[in-house]
Amino acid sequence: MAEEQKTVARVRLEWLERGEGRPILFLHPGIGIAPDAPVLDRLASKARVIAPSHPGFGRSEQPKDMTTIDDLAYFYLDLMDELRLEGATLVGISFGGWLAAEIAVKSTSRIARLVLADAVGIKVGARDTRDIADIFAMSEAELAQQAWFNPEAAKRDYKSMAESDLVAIARNREALARYGWQPYMHDPKLKQRLHRIRVPALVLWGEADRIASPDYGRAYAAALPNARFELLPRAGHFPHLEAPDEFAARVLAFEGDHA
């Protein structure tokens, strides 16, 4: 899947698109999305997959007035209007799952189904309990141990990377901090608004996720009026990367069930 630049809703975005059929708007996690990620091909075998890099991430433009998760949510509502998406499946992973939930509580007029995978964004425990591990306080090795079923899969050879790829990685981390630093990786009001999401929802969770545990995912699903919760074996916080075939199969089966 080749990457391109596309201006949508007045913002120049790094743009990935493939396949035909019912649209899937794929919202990537804080680590971004690679053009050759196998999960995109798997989903595109039966759907039209649209996977932009969020404003500020990867090679996408960062508008000066876009500083909060709320700003991103309204941007994506404008994007769906401009693309005239109808009956879309909104898929979000981790930070992208938080963003998907923020979009859906505002409007599901163009969304028929919602998939949240290892999503962050809500507070489920007591005030003095940490629900989401502090990724900004971890070394890269520590993060791999917490986020991945197989930490070896997270290793990257930075010395062999092109400078443009290194810049994209740095921009991902910077943008994630911009949108998720304070309050840390959640919106204090989001949980009480999840009842507004009445479309069918699938909450997928990597069973080895130690960034946000499966119990956190179960609490997320319980706060949605029409959701089911499923565990993905042999996967951590990024199941679309560690188990792309199973991840895509679950999403497409859910889409078929609620066509």
C-alpha cells in the first residue's frame, strides 16, 4: 500500500487507502501506521480501508489550533462529511480507540459499527489507582515488555532507517504527548458519555496487554450500551500488529454480523 499526501478538511494528511466496498475508517495508535502493515491488506480484502495519519502524526500536517483530542474528533467528523462516508465501520486502536470513542459520542450519523481495540480514554478505577501504564516514564525496552506479547517484535534498527522515518517516529511521540499528556491518556468526562454510542460495538483486547489490562477493556465494554468484549490470544496492546490475521477476521466477521 503506497502512501500519498491528501488534503482533507483543510489539513494535508499522510493518506493510505485500499480496497472496495463498505468503508472502514482505521484510526491508528500513538505509534502510527506503516504503509505495509499486513492488517491493512487483510481488511482491504473485503472493504474499503481508509487509514490516514492523524494531524501531527507521521507525515501529516499539524494545524496550530489543533491541540486536544476533542479537536481531533471534530476534525474526523468533518473528514467523514467531506468524504461522504455512509455506514462506516470506525476502527480505533489504543490512542486511536480513544479518538474513535470521542468521535462516536458526538455523532454516529455516518458510523454503523464501532471497533475499539485496547483503547484508552476513560477512567475506570479509583482516583488513586492507575488504569493506564505511564508509557512516557518507560524506556523503550520496558515499553516493549509491557505492550507486546512478544517483546522481540518491537525491536527496531534505528541506524538503518531513513531520516524521514526517524522524523515520523519522533513526530508520533511528540503528537501523542500533545494530545494525551494532561490529563494522562483519558478524558474525565468520556465514560459518562459512552451511553450515547448506540451503534453495535466490538471491544477487542490483547490478552497480554499490560498497558491497559483486559479488565480495563471489560469495563470499557460495560459502559457501552450495545457492545461485546473479545480477547485476542498471543497479542498485547497492539493486536493489529501481533495478530493481524485474527484481528482482521474478527473485525470483518463483526462487520458482517451487523451489515
